[in-house]
Amino acid sequence: MIAAFEDSNHVRIEVCLTRWTSEDMPDLSACAKAWELDADRRVAKPLAFQNVRCRAERVRTLEGLLSYLLYQLDFQLGEREWESVKNNKA
């Protein structure tokens, strides 16, 4: 799923998972970033970024988590592309 997303959007995806405990309940937080293919991540900014807490979004499976993150990144990348098209026409 991630490889197909990277190939179709010409980006590299980074996903980080963090364990949390909130209100004495275990939780998982995930952060996803989309990078240009040849970006130097030490100095570049990601093209898109999304953070989610699984309990808050009621995400129950790893596949659901990845799907949610990729949909959010896809929307942000689409907005970025749309803005660039609008700015080039002006």
C-alpha cells in the first residue's frame, strides 16, 4: 500500500509510531510524512504531514491506520498541487 502510494505520488513516506497512555488507557500515536524523492531530511521540510491518535480516531487495525494516514497525506499533496497550478495560471 505504501509503495503504491509512493510510486503514484513520486514521494517517500515515513511513518513513526509512538505508544501513549492517556487516562490510564493504552494508546498509539502515528505520524506520517511525505518527502520529495531526493530530499535531504536534515534540512528539507516534508511536503505533507499528518499525526493521529488511534483511540481518538477509533482506528483499530494497522491497515486502517495506514489507510487513514495515506488518505490525509494524499489530500494535502492534492491541495499543494492545486495551489501550484492556480499560482502558475495567475
